Amino acid sequence: MDIKTFIEGPVGTNMYIVSEGGDCVIIDPAFYDEEAVRYIMNTGLTLRAILLTHAHFDHTMGLSDYLDCFDTDVYLSEDDREMLYVGAKDASSAFGITYKVSEVPLTLAAADGETIEAGKLSFRVIATPGHTRGSVCYLSEKDHVLFSGDTLFFAGAGRTDLYSGSYIQLMSSIHNKLMALPDETAVYSGHGRSTTIENERRYY
Ligand SMILES: [Zn+2]
């Protein structure tokens, strides 16, 4: 499995293109980036799905543009669906960015425990409410890689003061679900550098 990181937008959001054997997925289509489109096309990859860890605007602004380029499935938790259309619009206006996600036809729900098959790639959905009610992480069980969105960061956790956030839920998600993963699990977060479950265990 190959992981290519693109850092996008005013708050430095990590957008990942994860590939294996000619198939790829985008995890959090933060902002439109021609370089990312070129990367997919020039390497002959087939985009099998777009996976959203949650619906905050800084993780979703590129969604409609990528769907203009590629015909593919989009996964998002049902609990963040409303935010994708409504809540993030307000947040994006604070940065003076036109929000286009409202034009996107959704999609498939990413439900806890579900396995998403995307060509040769496979991810288990782990519901981790707290940063938003519908926040999820995507786990590649074969490669021991977790895409944690804004739930777990290097030496930190996501903020919970925004709409539908809950500190108690976030701590419960991290303690009960993420800390139950093997030490060697690599963690690729929505912002900042990657880490491991072993590294983060000292804080929880
Ligand atoms: Zn967020």
C-alpha cells in the first residue's frame, strides 16, 4: 500500500491518496489540487472511492471538483451528512471560500464495523464520534494503517468545541476504540505529522 500526502488549504489539511495494485482512494478531498489529479492520471491509477472522515469544510472543499474529474463512490457517516450541506457552509464563509459541496449528490454511508472494498484496497470503518458526531476512522487491517481524521493527532486529539462536538465522546472513542488497536498501527491524521498507536498510548 502506498500513501501520498497532499497538504492543502488555509489550515494545512492532509489529503491522502492511498493506492495499491493500480487502485486508489482519496481520503478527505480537502481542496482541489491539480497536482493530485495529475498524480492519479499519470500513474495510471483508478479512483475507486472517496472516503470522508467527517464533514468539516477543510476536509471536503475539493469533493465536488474531484467528482467532476472522476466518477466514483463517496463515503461519509450518516451522522455528518447534514453538516456536509449546511454546517460547513458557515465555517467556510469565515475563510472567504465559496462552498460547493451542496451540489454533490451523496453517497454511501460509512457505518461502524462496515468494510469498504475499493478495488484491491479494503478499509474497516471505525465510528469515533467526538470531534463531530459522525467522525469515523478508516483502518487498513492488512497494513495496520489508520486514517484518523481529526480524532487523533500526533501528541493530541481533535477539538470538541465546534458543532456536534463532545469531549466525553471523543475520549471514549480514543480510549475504547483506537487504543484497542495494535501498537504497530500507523496513524495518519487530518493535520500534522503521522504517528503510531504505541506513541499515542502514553497520553491515554
Ligand atoms: Zn475537523
